[in-house]
Amino acid sequence: MAKRTKSAKKTTAKRPKSARGAKPSPNKSAARPKARKMHQPPPRRRKAPLERAQDLIERAFVTADPERQFELTQRALEASADCADAYTMLSRFVADRRQALVLLEQGLRAAERTLGEKKSQLVGHYWHILETRPYMRARLALAECLWQLGRRQESVENYLAMLRLNPGDSQGVRYVVADHLLDLNRDDDFDALLEQYDEPSTFLTFARLLREFRRSGDSPAARSLLGQAIGRNRFVVPLLLEIEVLPDHRPDSYTIGSRSEAQLYVGDLARAWKQTPGAITWLRTSVELESGKPEKPPKGPTAAVKKQLAGVPQRYEAIWQATVSRLPTWLREGGRMVRPWSILIVDHTEHKIVGQDVLTREPDADLLFDCLAQTMRKPQYGKPQRPSEIQVRDEPIWNAVQTHLQEIGVDCIYRPQLEEADYVQSEMQNMMALERQSPALVDIENFHSSQGANFFQAAADYFRRAPWQRVPSDTAIRIDCPQLAEFGAARWFAIVLGQGGQTFGLALYSELGDVQRLCGGCCSPGDGSTTGTCLSMLFGEAFEVPIGDLLAAEKHHWPIAGPESYPLVLCAEDTSSPRTAQPWELQLLEASLRAVPDFVEQHPYYDDSAAAARVPMIAGPLKFTLSWVDAGCGSECGECENHE
């Protein structure tokens, strides 16, 4: 028994592998429990509710399945009401931005509770410290939501506050707020921002360029910055000028100087450019001057040219008629649209066109003389010849060439009517008429110039007041006007256009269902057609409006807010093509242009009360009652993303 006991003691004294290399313990029985403790894993610490919630929301961030995201977000909020990221994520699933705003405000308060006293202590270091990131994400989403809701000054203040919390701007806030400051005409604040962030990025370079144009116009400083901006990204200007079309979907990523970077810039930040009078027109002109080849200067009536023409055979019975006029059409020249000029020379005796030239700029006396000389040398019909006389209108340009024509034996006769040339010119203009051109205001029954002046003035005031800065894109304004009942619909629904920065104006619909399909994100939006009447006024450049309206505006000096804010009126019913507006429809549209800016400034979109407006018009005042209306989807299918 004793031997077996000694043997057993020797066996139990063997050290466990985990203890090898350590100094042997003199008390072997005491060593055993220590060895067993070394094999036991440490007890797991139970995570706090906020930690569990944050783990869930981190999983929601990385999943691509919206249903799974929503489930994880709900579980995170159930785990902890202080999970700010959960409120931010949940706001993405809410169609009503006002409800989203409530969630984001709750998320911001949750983040503030979590930070506690650190909220003020960490100023300048936000985002770099991980526990501040939920706060910064919530505040960024809050600023974006406020902007979409039309509360744009509040939005900008939130963006600027984020830059004070994180001057390094890890979230790229400076690019967005730079554009927003320009959009809101806060140029001094923009200058202060650029002093803080003086960098050569595409976004800030183009923003700096726009600010310089606002300050100095077509100046050497602006042209120098334009060269720098194009050097940073050559794709931006063609997109701003709509020479290239933006894709339907935003790029997922971009590289510096790439087309995708330009698409992101123009898609998000073009609004300030299009709201600055003259900016887009200046871009067109400047880019054309930079890229275009210099034109060969005309020779004009030099002594050598006149000596050569004097040797061309003269046909004494030949009488020409010549006109210089601007054509009622548009031609694209490089990156800009131009209204061409025409020099037309007709042989009145033979009833033939002998010379013609279409120019992209207004001809001067030298260019006109060159055209006449070329026609004498190589006429389009017949042999080289000098006519005995050229019949023209009494215009300054002909006064400048009359003496030179007389020196080569050609009389210049002034006539008020040029029957042959005018007839040919009229036929040419009819052939060159733009296809699918919208009906003009001047085509409205009993239209007169004072109506055009008043309508253009109302449109110019509307553009300058920029009501789209105060109105969410998915909100409509109901306009009731019983006076219109004898002509058509007495209730209309107005949509303010411009929040996206691409198209600015005002659209009126006679049917609420049409508004809901267009603004409510309906699951069955159709092809964009309407079931009722749609009256709209869109702002555009001169080449986008009917030529009849443009000529009348130039003749009668109708006011515009800028060269990019000519009003274009469109009127359509159901799926039909645009038609000429009726006189009462033009009055309705003009009165709406005058009433809507006042309404949105005095009654925020969340104000449910109605407002009365008395709008003075030429034919008598129109009495409106205006109120906000929800333009969300009214479908009962339950499948719309905006249907609750």
C-alpha cells in the first residue's frame, strides 16, 4: 500500500503543460487549484444596452437589404433609446420629411445625452473621437432634411456648426455648404468659408469661380479662374451648359477630374449657377472664345478689290435687291446657341437668288461688301456681272457701303419695300421654322403687348424671389378661384419647381391625382401624362422660348430677371401636345406667379391655415384662397414606398 501511495504522489506532482517553464511550487497540493484556474476562461462582461444597440446598427449600416436594415434598426431602438444612429437610420424609411425631421431631432438629443459634459469639451475634435460620430451623422442628416423642407437658413447654420465641431471636415460638409451659401446669396459668409478652406478641389474651384463672376462679371480675374476650373475638371462646363446630359442615376464613386466627379457636382450643386443672372450665358460665351478658332477678318472695300470689281462686266439692265436681317431660328455654334444673320441678294430682273450668306454674328460693312463682291465675281445664278443698281432699305450698314458701290459704277437705291427679296426671305424663314416649337404667348387670342409686359414682369419678380427655396419638392399649394368657374376649373394645384436645381418655374394642375402621381412617388406613376389640364411656366434661355415671344420681348422691351430666365408657357390636356393657352389661363398663371411667393413667405408649409389673396390684373382683380395640400401618394394599393 505504501509503495502504491508513493507512486500516486509522483504521478499527481506532474506539472500541467500550461505551467511548464514556471518555478515549481514547494506546496504541490496548493498548485493544483491554481492550474485549474488557469484553464478557466475569464467571465464575459455583459454589454450595456447602448453597446448592444450600436452593434445592431453597425450591422444595419453594412447590409444591403432594406427590410433587414429596418428590422435591425427597430431592434436597436428597443435595446436603447439613446442610440442616435438608429434614429438617423429610421428617418430614411419615412416618406414624410416632417416626420423624418422629428426622428432626427430625437436622434440628436440622444447623441447629446450620450456625450454629456464631453459635448462642449470635445469641440474641434468631433468625428476623430469615435463616440462623437453618431452625433455628427445625426446632425448631417438633420441639415439635409431641413434643406429639403425649405428651411434653408436653419440648414446652413447646422452645416456651419458642424465645421466648428470638426474643422478638418471629415464628412465633406464644406463642399455642400459652399454651394448653399451661394444659393442663398450669403456671399460674405462664403468668402469667410473659403479663407478657412483654401483648396484646389473641383467643388470649391467652381464655387470660387461663381463667386468671382458675381463680384466682377466678365473680368480678367473671372476668366483666369475659369481656366483653372476647367483645368481641374473639363467635364463640368459641358454639363452645366447641357451640351452633355446628366445620367439618370448618380455615380457611386468618382476620381479627381473624372466625368463622374463632374456629374456629382452638377447634379447636386448646379442650382447656384442657374440662379445667378448671366452666369450660364457668360460660360457659353467664354468657353466659345477660348476654344473657337479666330475668324478670318473681312477684306472690305480696299482699292485693289474695287479695281478688280470694276473689271467685272456690267449688265446695265440688271437690278438687284439685297437685305440684311436676323433669322427667326437658332443654330448651335460650339457650346452656344446663336441666332444667325442672313445676307440675301436677289436678281429682281431674273427673279433668281444670286447671292446668300448665313452668319453667326451680325455683319459689319466690310463683311457685307465682301459678300456683294463675291456675288459679282461668282453669282449663284448666271455669269459674273455688276448690276446697274442694288435696291436696299435705308439702314446704316448700307450707308457705309454706298460710296464704295458708286465707285465701281453700281447705284445704291433706297426703297421702303423690296417685294422680291422680302418674298424670298419670308419663304426661307418658313422653311427654317423650328420643329415642335411651343405655341407662343403672342398667338393667344386678343393678345396685346401690355399683357406680355405684365406677364414677363410677374415672371421676373417670381424668379428673383426664388420661392423654391422655401417649398419642399413634394408639397403642393391649392388655389381656389370661384371667378374662373365660368371658364374652366375653379380649383388648381400649384407645384413650385426649382428644388432640384435643374428646372425652375411654376406648374398648375387641375387634378390632384396628377400632382400625387408626379410628386408622391406612386407605385404606378405611369408615363408622366396627366388626366386634366396642366399650365406651366418654365424659365429658360432665349433659344428655348418661342421665337415670336422673343421678338416681341425685344421689340417692346419686356423685362426679364436675366438672360437665363425667359418665361416659357406650356399648356396641355391629357396626353395631347402643347396647345395655345386661352386668355383666362394666362391670367390665372400670371396671378399665381404673383400670389405664390407671398404665400410661401408668410405661411410656412406646416401652417394648415388658408390665406386669401387679391391679385390685381388688367381685366380686374382675381381673388384667390391658397392653402397647403399633401401631395403624397393617394393610392390604396399599399405598395407605394410613400404609402403608409
